Amino acid sequence: MTKTVIVCGKLFDGLSDAILGPTEVLIEDDAVADVSSSVGRPSGAKVLDLSDRTVSPGFIDTHVHLCVDGLNLARQTLQCSPAKALAGLHYAQQYMRYGFTTLRDMGTLDPEWPTVNLRDAIDSGMARGPRLIVAPHMISATAGHGDMQGMFPCRCHMGLSRVADSPAKIRELVRMEHAFGGNWIKTMNTGGYMSAGDDPARVTWFEDEMQALGQTAQQLGLPLAVHTGAAEGCKQALRAGARSLEHCYLIDDEGVAMAEKARAFLVPTMQMTREDKALLVAGTLPEHAVWKFRRDVAAIEDAQKRIARSKAKVAYGTDCGMFPFSEGVLEFQAMVAAGLAPARALKAGTSVAAELLQRDDLGAIAPGRQADIVAMPGDPLEDIAATTKVDFVMKGGRIYRHGPLDILQ
């Protein structure tokens, strides 16, 4: 058994609303064994001095697309599956440098299963990177968000999209995601901004279709994540048993109240709105997105403030892949700017995200949890921007970054 003692200047344990003073953490193999003011010095233990750092659980991003390049979608979608998987590994490793030790991938546009393969390669030790939990594909109605057939009408037979227009076909697609090893089911029940020909303000599944999808996922024991925009889409997703609402761009007070009652999770991807606003101002937002985003941006920001004021469970998710992974850590700042307290934002990226993922072994520095640990100069409760300065990353008791030493490079 390998033992490591981490000497922390300050500690955010992922569970408390406060930051503790000097604390020590004992790690045995891949898990936390003890947390106290002094854990002693077990024989043979390695001591890591982070007494000038704030130590935190590894960050968790619950909404990324490792194998999607949203700003070059038409070109990148037609790449072969191995090219997407290799690019996804690169992005996962780079994102880990910022402190993200667990990612939930929310689907790729590909006939194969590159994120499943990537997850399994990391789990087996063949590749190094963050822990992956995946929804392999995005199940959509024809002409809905996630249907690429209109972009490639002469190649619609390639299977880039997972589309269905009846409860029976929907059940088949959900069962396929389960058969090939998906951890989650992902669907889109409204349009989106970065896709052509659909509208985030319109619901794209009929009620019986959405119910069939939710019931099939539940029967197979898979949690359901729903990309949703329109207020009615948010409510439809909740009626179907969604565990998480992704983006929830236009959620209203009734939808927030329903989420609170259902104890569902909201993943509002607030930094993406900032990214899209910057593209709109610069004149580089894709043409098919301009009219939709310009129409809705004020309402999206109002919805984000509504979420921040609520008691709903808010989990950290970015939609990285639709914008650069280098910007993903800015979600903490976007959350605080929308009105979340810094402690709530930090929990969104640690313990609340772990709860969403149904992983009680992640998201906190506490005995029995995985030793996923990051450290940064500064105090993120005083200045949430400290989260951009992570320079120590440990996953499962193994150090992947320590100052200038970067084992992933």
C-alpha cells in the first residue's frame, strides 16, 4: 500500500460552505483515508507540501463533447472515428491540466462509439486522462437539434445522427446505447443555437415520444439527460423523468419549481452564453445561429439568474467542444456572475456534480472517497478566479500535474 500525506494551507472539502485552515490529508493507494489537523507520518509515506495552496476535490464537468468541434462542425463531423477519438484524448488530457479529473461526455456525431472506446482505454490504463462517464450519442427527432442530415443531404445514410420519429424507434435507439456500453442516455427535446434548421424555443418531441424515451431509459437503469431550451421543453423533460436538464436556456419559474420538487439537476452552461455573445459582437457567430441567439440572449441571461436564485440543484457543465476547452474553467466565474455564491459554484463542480453522476466516491475530500485532488494559490471563496490557477492535479492518488511538472505532456 502506498501512502501519501498532503499538507494543505487551506482546504475546501467539497461539502462545507467554508474553507478550512491548515489541514492534512492521508491517502492510501487511490483513496482518502483520513482528514484532520494532523494525520501523522505513517512509515514510508510520501509528504507533499501544499501549505501555500488551497486544496480542493478534483473538478467535475458534467457536460462536454470531447469528439465534437462545434466551430468546425461540418468539416469535423465527417472525420473518421479514430481521428475523433485521438482528438478527444488530447482535449481530455489538456482539460485535466486545469483540474478536471472527471468528465461526463454528452454525445458525439459519429456512426461509431469513440467516447466509449476512449473511456475504456483510460479505465484500463492504456491511456492517461480524466475519468469519463459517457452518453455515446445524441438521440433526436428528425430535423431536431442533433440531426445532421440536413447539413449533409447527400450523405445522410452515413449514420452521423441518431434520429427517430416513433416510440418504437426511440426505444430501439435507447437500447442500442445501452447495449454498446453507454452510462447515460442523452436526448434533445428542443432545437439549439449552433444547428441549422431548428429553434430552441420549439419542442421537437411529442409527449408520447418523450415518455417512451424516458421509460426505456428508466427500465434499463440508465439516467436521462435532456438538452432543452423552451420553457415547455424543460417541463416535458421533467415529466419524462430526466435526471438533468442541460442548458435549460428559457426555463421559467414553473419549470424551476418542478425541478426543485423532482430534485432534478440543472446544468445551465453559463460560460457558453458568454462565448456566444463574444462571437456575436465580433461578427463571427455562425450565420444560422445569429437570429436565434440575438432574439433569446436576454431571456437566457434572465433564466440563468432565475436558476441562481432558486434552491434547485445546480451542477457544473460547460458544453466544451462547442467552444474551446481552455475556456471551460471560466464556468465558475460565469456562475458567480449570474448570482451563485462562490461556495455553491464550487460545490456545483465537486460534490453536487458527483451526486448528479451517482458517484458517492467522488466530489469530496473525505475518508473513502477517491483521491481526486487539485490545488491552487489564493482562496476561491474570496475570489472565484483562483480556480483558473490550478497547478496541482491528482487523480486516484496519482499525480498528473505538480507545478511545472506535467506528466500528461
